[in-house]
Amino acid sequence: MSSILDASLTFALETTYGTKVVTSRALEYVSEGLDFKPNRVQGQGLRSGTRVARANRRVTPTYQGGGPIEIEALSKGLGLFWQWLMGSGTSTLVSTGVYQQVFTLADALGAATFQKGVPRLNADGSATIDPITFAGCVATSFELSGGKDLVKISADVDAQAVTTATAYAAPSYTTGANLFTFAGAALYTGALTAPTTTALASGATPLANVTEWSLKVDRSAKTDRYLFGNGGKKSKPVAGEPKLSGKLDVEYSDTIFRDAFLADTDMSLVVTYTAGSLTTGLETLQVVIPDIRLDGELPKTSGDLVKMSCNFTGFDNLTAAQPLWIVARTSDTAL
């Protein structure tokens, strides 16, 4: 018997955009706003004898779906989710029981089917789970953030179609997953050693005064590709130039950020979180940006501890192989 607490969110990667698949990977999600978005049009033709708009002249030429979702970063079970966000991912055996997953931005947006299970209250207080399935889901943008609690991942989902006729896929959750938290976080800059398929990234200089960070990846997607012959459904969104931006909140205890802002200096950024033990080493999540430049600010005094809120933009420095890597060290044997 289900209850009103048995909401679920599952997904699976699609082989062909918009061709829905059975969702098989369950997410421990914080919130979701997936919705149907019909583009309704009311006919405007005048007709003698009518006084209000006519119901039979209300039509839906085009439609779509989507909305925001937010989850917390876990040490297991998110390989396919990272691949969906970034577009490309690999998994390589590092040592017995230890795998490294490396994700990079692909030119094409990843497509997935999402299904949410919505509990409908019954008269006896139990619930019936109604499935709502979204096909042709792409992440037009996503954001990673970490403060004094947990690493959070949010994505803006654009969906081609919505249906309630697909059978409910009961969620099956990954076991043994750990949260990545502030206690296991470290940030670095300086000379960058980029990640490989089996080696983590590293930066030469620890950033010991950062209190909070965030990164947003905007794929500049063209999402209004409605073409004749598609029956009102959109064609797959096309990614434009990715835009990397973020923020670092810091205590003013050195001049690294002040001077980098003033001189518009290139900086690398390696954000590293560790969690539980593996057979060798620790579960690890890394966000690696070879080149950022600070958009502000200078420290401002107030008679208290001086803090800075430094917005940044990520760039291609024409040297690093990628402008962004996301790396996961995990016991998952596959994405």
C-alpha cells in the first residue's frame, strides 16, 4: 500500500530524442517542477450571434513540457545523470572496486525520459501513484553549488512531450551512497594538473578562505524548433555556445582574489569533495575549470570581518583539453 509520501522521480537516457524509454534510475530529489506547457491559441474570427469566445475555436498548435529539478550530490548512482547534464561520460577501472567517471561537455544535448510518480489520496488515507512521463528531456542549463552543508545540483529541463498513459516504473534506489558535504570539501587554484581517465585533477594552491561556491552552465539552447510535420511537437533543441559562470564567497585573509580581479588574471579552479572510503582512497567528486576570470569585487570595509563576493566567468584558455570536467571516483561499476 502506498502513502502520500511515496512520490518518486526516475529517468533513463534515450537513444533517440523524444522516443520514450522505461525509466530505470531513481533520484533522491529535493524538489521538482516538471509541468505540461501547452501553447493555447483562441481563434479571433467574428461570428454573428455570439457574445463570448467560442470553445470550439480554442486550439493547441504547439506544446512542450519541463521545469526545474533539484537533487543532492551522492557518491553512487549519479553517473547517468551527470552524463545527461554534460552530454559525454566514461567510466574506467582504477583499481579493484574503484572506478573513475569523467564527464565533459558534448556538442549535442543529452536526451532522457523522466517519470514522476504523483501520490493521489484515496478515501482510506492510502495513495494511488499516478505516473506522468516526460519524453525528450534535455538540460538547457544546470547549476552546482556548495556552502556549509551539501553539494546541490539543479537543472532546467526542457521536454518534448508529456503523457499519463505510460506504466508506472517503481523506483529502485542505489544502496550504500554517501552525501558530499562541506566537511569533505577543498578548493584549489594555481598550476592545474588536469584529470585523466584514472587520475584525479589537482591544483597547486589551496584556497583556504572560501565559504561558498557555485557554478552555472548555460547551454544557450535553441528550444523553439517547431517544424511543419511534427504534429505540434518540437524538434530536439540545439545547443549554442556554453556559458560558464559562478561565484566564490571568500573571507578577506589574503590578496589572491583582490589582485586577480584588478589584473584580470587567469585562475584555475578545482573543487574537490570526498566522502566514504573505497577499497583504495575515498569517494570523490571534482569540478574542474582550467580558466576563470573574476568579475568582482574589491573588499569593502564595515568595521567587521571583511568578505568578498567574487562572480566569475569560465573561459577556454586554448591549452586545456576541456573548459570543464566533472569527475567522480566511485565504487559504481558502470555509469
